[in-house]
Amino acid sequence: MQQIKEQVFVVQVLVGIFLYVNSFLIFTFFQKQIFYTTTRYILFAHSLICDWVFLFMTDLLLLFTYFLVTMPAGLCVLICVIMIILTFSTPLTLTAMSVERYVAICLPLRHAELCIPHRAGVCILIIQALSIIQSVIVLPIFIASVPLSFFSTQRICSVEMIVVHKWQSHLKSASAQFYFLVMSVAIIFTYVKIMEAAKMASTKNKQSISKGLKTVILHGFQLCLSLIQLWFPFVEVAVMDISLGIYVKLRYFDYVVGVRCPLIYGLRDHHFCIVLKYYLVKCFHCVVIIIMSLIFFDLAHCIAADGTLSHSQNISVVF
């Protein structure tokens, strides 16, 4: 039990750091026009928001499970559907970002035409439409499998709750693996094409292409982490019947893997890095000023209190 408490505490620290970093990156995105008018930054911000909401909701469910807090089953189903959608939104966005880098490097003449803010908005709508497909398949099956009274019952919320039949789990796994197979093929394709462009490029363009290649590799790594997170629920369900201790460790590791820090991507981009550093320094100065103000106020209060006490003692001596 003590070990579980420590693990929950570690998860809260990691989640808190992740949410703070994400919030700061989202704030930075809205500070300069170049960010919200450029396709790759728009997609990056979309992945940040999806990650933020997903991790916040999963952490909330973790705390509810730990403290045995129940909620209406209908509300839980709604939360589970949103989480399923967000599970696919981030990897699909990473794939779209890799394709954008492919267009920028391999089709530079068409990049200005294809990668505009309007098309980025359309791309995000397509991503959300693709993300919702699994929920459209799973939800009607679940509604048909349980009585209406189920939705008004109080339950501890878990994503596994909407899987009523064993074949549902297999269907979810198969559809999810198909998604990730297609996304993996897309990222490998962009990687190979960018590598070919790097071999044919002049020395002047090689640095830019090399950076694009590393960006695609980073997206591929993040996609692998997303795939690991996708497989975990199915592994956890199988392990739960064998050993509760191993199940708890797996769930803990799942949350640790889930804290994918997007700060790496933000720091790798020259423009984003400059603005991010500026606001980080500005935020640090504000924190220092607030701390110094509090210290000064506390000292002034102590001096005032000591002065009042000394004055009272002098009066008592006179009398």
C-alpha cells in the first residue's frame, strides 16, 4: 500500500510538470502571429492541446480510482469516448506533421500552396473525424449490450468498463493496430523520401534537410510511445487476473510513458525557441519579484510587530 502511495505521488509530480510545460508552450503559441499562421505550428499546438486534455483526464480517473470516488456510469462513458478519441488524435497529428515536413523538403514549390492555415484547419477536422471512428464502432455495441438503468448507476470510472464482450476487445485492438500500421508506413515513407532528398541536395540545403529528417525521427519515436500506450490496456486486462501487484506496476509504468515531454520539439525549432526563452525569462522575473515582495512584506510585518511589542514593554516599565 505504501508503494502504491509513492507511485501515485510520483505520477502527480510528473503529470504536474507535463501540464505546466504544455500550458506554457500553448501560451507561447498564441503570442506570435507567425505561429498561428504556419501549418506546422498549428499542428504542433493541436497535439499539445490533445496531450494536455488526455493526460488531465487520465490523471483525474487515476485519482478517482485511488480514492474510490464514484460517478454516474453515463458520465463515465462520455469521458471514456473522449479519451478514445484523444488516444488517436495525437499520433494522427504527428503523422500529419511528418507529411508536412515531407512536402516542405521534397515538394517545396507546392508547400506554400498546400500548407496554409485554412488547410491546417481542414487537416485537424480530418484528424478528429478519423479519431472518432473507433468510438462510433464501440459505443453502439456497448449501448446495445447494457440496460438503460446501467447509465444511472454509480461506478468507479475506467476505460475498460465500455468493453462488455471479449470480442470487443479484439475488435478495438485490431482497428487500433490498423491505424498505427498506416501511420507507421506514412512516417517511414516520409523518412525515406527526405533521406533521398538529403543525398541529392547541395551542401547549402543539407543542414535544413538533416533537421527535417531528425524531426521525422522524433515523430516516429513519439508514435512508438503512443503505440505502447495503446497496447497497455489489453496487457493490463490480461495481467489483472494473474497478479494485482504486476497490474499496479504496469499501470504506473503506463502513466510514466504517457508523460511525453513536447518541450524537445519546441526547443528544436529556432523561432519557437527564441519566443519560449523570452517568456520563460519574463516569467522567472515575475516569480522573483513576487517572492521578494512577499519577503519584504513579511519583514515589514515582523518589524512592525517588534516595534509594537517594544512600545508596550516601555509603557509597562513606566507604570
